[in-house]
Amino acid sequence: MARLKGGPTQEEVLAVALQKLELGPDDRVLDLGCGTGSVSIAAAARVAEVVAIDRRPEAIAHAMQRAAEVEAGNIRFVEGEASNLLPALGRFDAAFVGGSRDLDTLLGTLADRVRRRIVVNAVLVETLSTALSRMNSLGIFEEAVHVQCSRAVPLAGSVFFRPIDPVYIIVGRGRCS
């Protein structure tokens, strides 16, 4: 399988993001900018339904293939711009945002369509700033966490820790009832 630009969410970061989503077995979850499908697949094992959106056809194809390989049949993949698709998709219990395109507008829409948690993963400082600013202006900001992990790799008969790119996880509370 070809590697997608942006790559999969690192498993250590994924673990923190999933915990922050506070998922339950009856939940309906949105994954915006689903990319390789890592978040969708991990969430699917814990919830009733995942709706995964990406504007890139190659990302949707990649994620669908990965989901089929692990038999994650409760994921609905949708190709297109989230801002155009969200009005027809109803309400969600939680939403994960892995892409930053039109984040300012999307957070406003999500605040009114999500019952509990909205989690944004950001690698760019600009995305962090936008998420913090917009969540604060909406009155939904709860917390931000900086996740920096390293993995042991062999070196000269020993090991050293190679850092994984840092990620900011920004958490907001939806205001939909």
C-alpha cells in the first residue's frame, strides 16, 4: 500500500486522542480528515458507528482497504469537503479532527453537532493557534496537551530514543444536546 502524505497517526498519540474522545459503545463518531484510517479503525472497535471524511480520493481508498483488512464494518467512508458534507450527516457524540483545512469554520459547525468531545490533533503551530482561538471564542475549550514521545531504536550495540514529531491535542466540549 502506498504511503499517504501526512502518514498515520502515531499509536502513542492515537492512544491519548482516543482517551480524550471519551468514547462509549453506543456512540456515533466523526473522523474529519481520516487520512489512512488509523483513528477511524481504532474508534470503530469501541463505538457503534464511525463516519470518516476525507477530501482526497486516495485517502478514502487507502482507509477503506485498511478497514476491510481488519473487518471494521461499522465505518462509513465519505469523500468530499467536510464543510459541504456535515449539514446532511446529523449529530455525533464525538468528533476527531485530523485535518486543518477550514478549521475555523468547521469548529463552529462541530460545536453545534457534537454532544460531548471534539478533539483536534495539530502538528502545526498555526493549527494549534486556530483551534485554541476558535474553541475559546465558541466557549467550548477544555484543554490542550502537548504529546512528545520517543521510540527506542538500536545504535552501536545499544539503543537510543528517536523522537516522534510532537503533536498538540486540543479538546473542546460540543454543545449539542
